[in-house]
Amino acid sequence: MSDLGFEPREDMLWTRLEAAASQLAIQHQDNESMIEQIAEAKELVEDYIGAYERGRPFWSRDVMASLDRQIDALVQAVDAGDKDAVVTIEDVVGRERSWSLTCPGPPNKDRSHMTHMSPKFPESMMDIETPISIVYGTKPKPSGWSLSELEAAFRVHQAAWQHSTACGALISILGTSSTSAIRKIVCFGLGRLDDWAKTTHEKLATSVQRAAIQHAATLTMVETLTAKQDKDGNTGSMVHCYTQDPAYADTEKALLAKLGFTVLEDPKGFLEVDEHTLVYSVIPNVPVRQIVADMARPVAMVWNEIEEDREDEAHKDFRMEMRWGEEMRIS
């Protein structure tokens, strides 16, 4: 036990795995085939926990770069009429999986822990995905609002942000910090600047408020950091801004380009992160912080509050939430 009174993370992972596996074994004690499947699933999770303990990167830059190249090549192959082309990757424990570009069935967006088993939902242990997977979904569509209408909704929230206490505090922090190494900002999952359906201007404003403020905060950081570069004698050293979110539709991408953002497709945003980057991501539904930590050492990360692990983590098990217009299981 640690001095803080709860298990170190590694011990906690093994404890939770044993608890989940034991519950499943009791539930299926009369099913020999299922008992074998439980043992295989437990062994797989043990492999992932072992890799985690040894410090093996679950999301290495080489694997992500290979994935990016393969996706680009796959798109070209499919456009040329090759319907059998696939993307193949090997993960941190040697599991190899392949995906085609076309969806083989109904889109599946379930997400599960790989090393952090749930005694409350032990069945999640039976369906462990690889650290990197290709998921299929419907391409986001513009709701019907024009570019000028979306920009007007954004500007209202941007003005509110610029007059907020939080904006002033952010400018102060950046102004007094050592930020000379920052050359770019890479954002992940900041959200839609369009609604899911065209209704009223009032509903549009409400729908995009959170995302608009986060994008506005990004522009504040770009402006502040660029001005600081000029003040420090690096005249003309513009801080560039990149953003990655699969929820962006075409009209939003046009708005983002007008605002000064370069929109990147997954996984190009992760590959853009280097030692001159500030990473910005708030409550994403993918493990951005962990992926970035495996791939690079950015100058800084702007994040939401990070909770410490606790001995009793029942409150961290799965819950259902509405995210981006659909119900998702969040942990």
C-alpha cells in the first residue's frame, strides 16, 4: 500500500482483473467452453498490464505513422476500384488486426478499458479491443446553416469568452510562463461549430456554446503566444494552429479555415505533435493524453481536471451519457 492509503495503480489493475475474472468464472461455472474463453481473455489482459508495467508504448509514433500511410493508400486503392484493400497493424502485445475501408456491418462505437477491468461490469473483459482500432460511422453532415450564420454564432461566444475572467487568467498564465519553445497548438475533440439539425438561431447558439468557447480559447492562445514571440525578439514567428475532430462537417471546416485553423484528419493530428507543441483537449472521448504521452513530449498540455486514482473506484465504472448527438458508454 502507498503512503496515501490506496493501492499503487499497477497493484490495483491486477486486483480488479482478478475480481472481474472471478465473477465471470462463478457466473459460468457450468459452462466449460465459457470458462476457457474467460481464461484466454484474462491472459490477454495480463499481457496488456504487463506491457503497461514495462513502459511499452501502446500508441507508438511508428505504428501511428504506418496507420496514417496505410489509410491514405487504402483510400486511393478504393477510389481506383480495389474493394479488397485493408489496413493492418500489430499492437504492443503482438496482436494483429486488419480493417477494410468499407463498413462490414452496423457501426460499432463501444469503448472498453484494456488494463482497468470493471468488477461492476466484468463482461467487458471478454471483448478487449486493440489499443488502435478503426471504427466506422456516418460522415457528419452540415445542418443547413450557411457559413456566415455559423460564423455569427461563433463570434457571439468568442466575444463573451474574450470578456471573461477565464480568458484574462489564461492570457496572464501564458504571458508569465516560459513559452518560447511553442511553435504550434494542436487541438483534439473541441466539438462541432454546427448543430446536428437546422432549427433556430437560438438553439444553434446553445448547441455550439461549449465548442465555440474552446475554439475561441485556442485563438486567444495563438494570439497571445505569437505576440509573446514577437516581444521576445522572434519577430514573424507565427504560432500555427491545428485541430482534429471527426465530428467536423464541411461547412465547419470552411469556417475553421477562415478562423486560421488547419483541420487534420485522424491520426494526422497526433503525428503533428512534437517538442514545440502545446496540446489542447478537454474531455475527449478517446485517450488523447495517453496517446500523446506515448508519442511525444509537448511543451505543455491544456486539459480538464485530472482525478487521482482511488482505492474505491466504483464511481468510475461505465455510465451512459449523450455525446455529440448520440448515447455513449463512458468510463
